[in-house]
Amino acid sequence: MPRQLDPATEQQILNAAQKLWQEGGEKALTMRAIARIAGTNTPTIYRRFKNRNDILFALTERVQKDLLRALQASRSPEETCVRYVEFASSHPHEYNLFQAYKNELSQSLRSHSRSALWNSTPILKVIRKQLAERLGGSISQHTLLSLALWALAHGTATLLISKKGIPAEQVGALRSAFAAALDTLVDRRIPADNDLWLR
């Protein structure tokens, strides 16, 4: 019977993997490097994780939980989007990891239905609920607007963390434009039947 891995050891392994990801991305993530930084050996890692993809999956889950914690205190869809961008800006490596592997994480948690994206992306769930509370109607009626808000937040986050995104002197203008666009989108409320891209 295989021995259970101590939860503290598992966290050390994930901490080591996260550090390597921050320093060198996916190329830096080797089992030997993880073992060295975690202060353990590769057989110990393999007792918990089948392979490197299993570790990446666990890191993606961790980032998703951290992101959801960062969004929890939000009281409006606009605040949720701002917190989302702030999380990405202050955790650029983790955000890139999450964007690179979130689809694999989502596929393991859902079936491949048309509505899968809307039901599996954490920020969309949060925003749809907040929109329904503010604007009325059912949560599903706010799918398109939540997608538009998320797309705006993701695009802004990507520009802010990209090395070739925008010049430093234009960051303030981008943040102001982002805030104004959030307000405009929520105030104008995308019509429920405006689903041309989803057909």
C-alpha cells in the first residue's frame, strides 16, 4: 500500500514549483529542480504527482483559489474587475500560468457543453451573480455582459503585465479608460439577444 504524502511536503513541492515557474517559466520546471528546491527527492514527488503536468494542474488550481479569494470582498461587478486586474498585475507569473492552463483545469471539472466557459471561469460566475443582484433577472441573463466585462479585465491585465504592453507613462490612462469602460458597459447593459459571436 503506497504511503500517504505529508500535506506539508506537498505544499513544499508546490511552493518550489511556483518559485521555479516565476523564475523561468515552464522550461525551469523539472522534477529534479523541484526536488532540489523543495528539499526532497524525485521519488517523493512522484508519490504525489504523476508527472510535471500534474504539478502544473495543481499550481493552476492554487492560483484559481488565490484569485477567488482576491475577488471575494468585491461588492460590485466593477470592483470585481478592478480586483481581477490588480491580482494579475501583482502576480504576473501566476496569472500567465493560470491563463495557460485554466482550460485544462476547466475541462477536468466540466463536460464540453456550449455554456461550459461561462460556468467554469471563476470571475464570470462572480460577475454574473453581482449583475443579477444589481440589475435583476436571472444569473443566466447576464452571461454576455459578464463575458464583456471579463474580456475587458483580461485585456487590461494582459497589457499591464506584458513586457511590450504599453509605456509606463500611459499606465494611468489605461487604468482610467478601463474604469470608464466598466461603468459604460454596466450602465448600457448589453442586450440579451446580442449573441452573434456565440452562434
